[in-house]
Amino acid sequence: MFVHQAVVNTMCGFGVQMQTYVEATKSVYAVGCADQAVQWIESHLVLVGALALGFGLPQIAGIVLSQILISQIKTEISSMM
């Protein structure tokens, strides 16, 4: 171990009270993560909706095509018997 080495201060908010308001707002977040995420989603609803459709429509198309294929296979099997 290094005896004379200074320990890095990892205390949350250390020295923030000595900063000005503008400096403190760069390192202290007044809004929580969940609230910020909701705010971001609400301000980017068009993007979120486009992504949902972009991912959802191919999934729905795959399900529909799979059901059509299953129906055709069942019809083919029943016609052979």
C-alpha cells in the first residue's frame, strides 16, 4: 500500500456547498432519473411512436404470416388423408 498517497474523496456532494449556484447545477441534478426519462419521452413522442411502429409492425406481420403458413400446412395435411 502507498502510505503517503492521498485518498480520493468519493463523498457524494463534497464541496458543492462552496460552489456558486451555476457551478453546482453542473454537478447536482435536481430532477430524478425517472422524471427526466418521462420528460424526454413526452418531448419526443413522434420519435418514440415511430420506433414503436417500426419494431411493432414487422412483429405483427410475422405473426400473421406464421398463422397463414400454419393454416396452409394444416390444409395440406388434411387433404392428404
